Amino acid sequence: MKNKKNKALFLGVLVVVLVGVFLSNGFSQKKQTGNWPPQIGELYPDLELIDQDGNQWNLSRFKGKVILVEPIGMNCPGCQSFAGAHKKGSYGNIVPQKGLGDFEGYFKTYTGGLSLNAEGIVLVELLLYDLKMGHPTQKDAKGWAEHFGMKSKNNHFVVVPSKDMRSQASYDLIPGYQLIDKQMILRSDSTGHQPRDNLWDTLLPMVPKVLMEKMEGQHEA
């Protein structure tokens, strides 16, 4: 009888431990990814990032500006094309997607002549996968930025997340762009192979409107 009680006690403790480990792992994953993937109409996750210059900051650093986030897989042909591979050459011998031009050109055309260098606009190229589908490093961000001419002085940032964000949700965001307003709300999403919003007809034409919007509590001078 005593042995049966000890066995039952041992099994009970084992179950508690296993449940604890499971819950702990689940909480850790939730804490790491937060509200991911981002949802239209909701606050964009305040990602902790490292840029091409080695600086570490949170995305909320740019609250008050219009932010364009591009989730990138470095071996993605579409991402390479958007970055300008047809003009500047591909990065890492990846063949860029045919028939797809660079984002800078599309931006000017479909925003009514706005420049990506315009005051109040920030471009964040978020590297989620390196060329071998691994977790990218700051060295990758620096290499990509130098190859495609992305400079922080122009508010063009190539960044890697401080934590590994590889997941099905992240993979499904590639390629494309997300538009975040001055309140850090996701306003338009043209990411993935079946985007909710069309980049050319919806997201880009929305940029001038969002740029003109006042922040909450902000008044005319």
C-alpha cells in the first residue's frame, strides 16, 4: 500500500512539473513574440531592433512619424527586387523576381510624387531570415544596407530583431509592406502572397493621407 501511495505521489509531482514546463514555454513564446503578426487597426508591436550601424532601439522611437515596415527574407526574390536588385545587383546570388521593380520607384509613382526621403517618413527593412533561413545578425543588416544603399541618415533602416522571430507567422508576411501611422497603429498591410491590401492601389496611395494626419492632442500652430 505504501509503495502504491509513493508511486501515485511521484506520478502526481511529475504531471505538475510537466504542466509547469509546458505553461512556462508557452508564456515565454507569447512574451517573446507579443502581438504577432500585427493586425490592422491595432497597435504595432514595439519591437526591439538592432540596425545596420549597430544601434539598438525600439520601434516606438519613431512614434509621431509614418513608418513603413518591410518584413524580409534575404533569399526572397521579391524582397531582392523591392530593394533594387535589378539595378544594383542581387545580394547573395539570389535571382530577383522578374517584372517587379524597386520600392523607391513605386513609392514615388503611387504616392503622387512623394520621396522616401521626405521628412516624417521612416522605412524599416526588418530582416527575419538570413540567406540560409537562419536568424539574421547585425552583420547581415550592415551587408544588406551597404549593398542596396540604405542609409540611416535618410531614415532608411535595415534592422534585425534582438530575438529570433522566425515562425510561420513571420514567414507568411514575406514579401510586402506594412503602413504604421503616427500613433503606432497598423493602417494597411500588403504583406505575404495573398495580401489583405494591394500595395499599389491601397497602401501607397494611403501614405500622403496618413502623413497629413495630426497626432492625438496635436493642434494647428
